[in-house]
Amino acid sequence: MPNIIICEIGEDGYETRKIEFFDQGKIGYAYDDIVYCEFDTAYPTGLSDQPSPNIDEYNQNSVFLAIKVSKEYFELAWKKFGPNL
């Protein structure tokens, strides 16, 4: 399981881009039909086919701590850890 997940949610409530951070500095990312993961996991990085729960719903599960990040923050993370297009 990833330690940190940063995702962009579209107007329709679905994930459009996602970055996952794993142990030992490994990452995974997904967008469109592209998936990539440096970590050997049973659940590779990918976009969900279900609408994303809101932050309050995520935080009802004690396993998660969800916070909202700015578009600018996500873009900086995507430039640094996402694909080199």
C-alpha cells in the first residue's frame, strides 16, 4: 500500500491524475490510460473507476488522513514525480 496518495479530481468526481508514494522512495502514477509503478504491489497504481469520496468520507476511516491541496501544489508534484512528457 502507498504511504501517500495525491490525486486530482475532475468536475465529475472521478480521479484524473494520481501519484502514489511507497516505501524506499518508490512512486507510481496514473493518468488517462497510462499506469506506472516502481513498487511491486498486488494493487498497482491506477485511476479508480468509481467517483472519489469527499474528504470527510475518507477521514471517517481511521486508516486515512485526507487533506485538500491546491491545484498549484498538485502541479508541482506532478512535474517532479509524474511522467516526463
